[in-house]
Amino acid sequence: MALVDVGLPDGNGIDLIGSLHEHDAALPILVISAWSNENTILEALRAGATGYLLKERDDIELSLSIRSTIRGGAPIDPFIARRILELVSAPAPTGRARPSTDRPGRGKPALAPPPPLTPREIEILNLVAKGLTNREISGVLSLSRLTVECHIRNIYKKLSVKSRTEAIFEARSQGFLP
């Protein structure tokens, strides 16, 4: 089994996945990465990755996913699975014309804009902006750490960002934060 990140300091993880898969197509390859953009995920899976998890998963979830991969499973991070379900359940286009699937300059499927941040997400984002960790936020708001992580992933998705710093910057630029 191989555990691979798509963002490697000395090369491209997707190229590594392709090379590993080409050498041994039966080798289970599990991606564990912070990269959550659709194109990257699809490229990794097309290159031969068996599953794809985001690094936010806790140790128990990672352990279960690794075991599942070894037994022949194909674990997909719940955040990614939800996105796949959204794409699959989107209404089919009507008529003969095929709509464009790319937004100019983005290379992502054209979908309705994400819903605005909820009051709870704004509350969590304010705490993130103050420098609190997920564990500290869960204590302040009396939520489980996993619930806080889920809110933060939703914030990242809605703001189209990949990090806490980007989320704070984007939230400020959109007027969600002072």
C-alpha cells in the first residue's frame, strides 16, 4: 500500500500515483492531502489512486480508511463524497445544447453559487480570525471538534479557499468579518 500526498515538495504527487499504478495496478494507493479542488481529486483518481482523504480527518478515521483500502475498499473523504453527490444530483440539462462545464479561468464545473455563510459559520470564522484552534473553538462553543471541523470545511467550500488564512482574507473581502 502507498500513502501519497498530491502536493509534494520535490515533485508532483499525481505523477507519482500514475507511476506507482503503472508499475503495479493492484497496489492500493490512498491519497491523504489538504488539496480539495475538484480537478486535483479527479486527476489523482484517474491516475490510479484507490481513495482520497483530506488531512483534516482524525487518527481513527485515517486508520479505518487505511484498513478499508487494504481490504479492497475505496475510501473517499465525506466532504468529497458530498461534492460528488451534489454533482451527480444536479438537474440534467434540458434541450439539445450542452452547457459549458467550465467557468472562465477556473476549470471547475459551473454550478449555482454556494449559499452564504450561516451565522454559526461566521461565529466560527471570527474565532478562527482570533487565532483559536479547532479544539479551542469546540470548547468555547460547546461543540464537538468534528462539528467544528465540518463547519470549517463548509466555510472553505463556500469561500473557495484552502486555508484558514485564505478564509479570513476572503471573508473580510466579502464583508463577513470586520
